[in-house]
Amino acid sequence: MKDLKVRYWEARKHWVIDARRVGYSHYYGNFSSKAAALKEAELLKAKFITGAIAEKVDVEKVSQAVDKFYHYQTTRIDNKELSVSFFKEIKKSLGYCLDIKIDGKKFLDQSFDIIKRENKSELVTAFVKGITDEGKSKATAEKRIKVLKMFLNYCDLKGWITINPLDKVSLGMSSELGDRAPRIQPETIQKIVSDGLPAETLYDQCMVLTALASGMRQGELRALKWGNIDFNNDTIRIEGAVKHGTMIIGDTKTKRGRREIPIDASTMKKLKELKIASKFSAPGDIVFASSNGTPKVQKILIKLIKRVCERAGVKPILWGDMRHFYASVQLSSLGEDWAEVAALMGHSNSNFTYKQYGHFVKNERKQAKARQAAASAMYGGN
């Protein structure tokens, strides 16, 4: 058995032992020095090995572990180690992962026997595929992977599983600006528009074109009403968004999410044609409504993107990729006016915009230098 770890609890100004492997719910003890904590950790380990402490392995089902995991997180909130908002994010991300089907059954409804199978690669593939197939951005998918790993690490520490199969798994995200290639190339968009869209209905064409032309979030597009479209000035006003997992239209993700976006004439022309053909065309009606006038279901949008990409012969893209593409187009035309790009994207501040899309500008600079060097070589610097 590995040694029990100790840590300094800054908020409480004392040393504690991570004793979860030997049956304790969280950290153990209150020690004035690291040496004292390590000494007690050795005694706890010895008691565990000799059987004086019996680790409880009374959880066999994933659903049972989830309940205990959530309870553990609430104790962290009580101890001021975790914020309520972050706990909500944990539940939201883990909720997606628990709905992933493995062997035709939701992970939530499985026993931990599924973790013990010899071929772990199939399990890892199922998790990764389930997380990335939702059509969300890569950042969101990476967050879900991290939360699922957090849950499985907790189960490992409690002794309910012997290994976390996702321990070494990452979607390859990089936070370093300039190290990432653009998510989606202009050539890909051109193929989608020219080869993938024409066979779709006017309704479906407009959904994709509007997403590309506006950079709207999924919830914003689903909540769009005809009254938000100004055909005289070629603009769209974002005033709300469909709340995730519901058909309820609420406020935008951020206060600055309420914004006005200029739209190209070609897309506006298509939207005019759709309005004429639609049975829901009043100012208060949903633009991309289902047959009963309610917002379109999210999964339908995801299937549409996949279908269009397959027809165009390009690798399937995520909805977030279209938003990312829109941002890159704006950066190309506006330069490094981060405040203006942030306003168009509905970001709360320009720092967030730079963090998300700064690598695009760095890549552009590198390409410009390469073109300049090539020109100098060809024309002798003239």
C-alpha cells in the first residue's frame, strides 16, 4: 500500500492527512507540523494493514458512488473549499458523462464491474466518444473529461475501483497561445457551404448559414425570434437564449450577451425567403421553430451539422467550431480590436476573448512573417 499523503491546509493553518484510502471521508487530523502529520500517517497505514482499520467497500453501483461523491462535495462547500457555483458546474458536467451508454446501458446504471474489465481501451473509447459527440466545443468536452476523471479518482481513493481508466486520457487541449492550429480552416467552411448545404431544406440551410454569419451560441440561435432580425439594416439582436436541457427561453449567458450583430446580405436574403415560407413568421415567433412553434431540439442541430459535413466530405465539426470560425473572421477584419470582437461574441470582457482566440492572431503573425521571408528570398528584399 502506498504511503498516505499529507498537505498543508492554508485556510486552516495546519497539516492534515489524506486518509480517504483507509476509510475516512476526507482529510484527517490537525497537526502543527509536517513531521507530526507524517508520523500519524504511518500509524494509520499500519493500522489499516494489520486490519485494525477496515476500509469500507460497500459501494458496488455507480449510482451509489455518485450520491456519496456529491455528498462529499457538499462537505467541501461547508468547509469553504468549494464554491456553490463550481459544484453546480461539476454536477452539470458529470451529468453528461453519467448518461453515456456503454454496452447499451447508461454509465449511471452500471455496476463497477464495467471498470474491472480487462480491455480498458473499449471503455475509454466509449467515454471519449460519448463526451465529444455532444456537439459542444472542445473546451467543454475537456472540462467534462476532467470532471469524470475527478469522480473516478474519488472512487479509486475510496477503494471502490482499483484503477482510473481515464487517468492518462486527455483530448489534447493546450492553453498556450500560439501552440494551437485554427480549429477550422476556411476551405472546410467553403466545402460545407458549397457541397454540403445545397441538398438541405431552406430551413436547415438558414440555420447553418446564420450560425456561421453571427457566431451565435446554440441556445441563442434556438431562441432567435423574427422580431430580433432587422432586415432594413441587416442586423440581428441577441436578447435571450434557450436554457440548457429545456425549451425555456431565458436570459443570455452573460450581460453582454445582449448584443447586435451585423449580418451579410446573402444570409439575410436567405432569411427573408425563410420568413415568407414559414408558418411562424410573427415578430414574437421563433425563427427556427419545431412543428409546434417551440425552439428546435439541440440534438437536431447536432445531427444537421454531422450530415452536412459528411455530404461535403469533411471531418465533422462541432457547433463551437462555427463560433470559433466567426471569431477568426472578425479578428481578420478588425485586427486586434479585442473589445469590439468581445462585444460581437457576447463575452463579458476582452481578456476572455484574448484567452480564447489569441492564438489565432499569433498564427496569423507567423504566417505573415513566413510570407515576408519568402518574398525577401525571391525578390532580394525589394
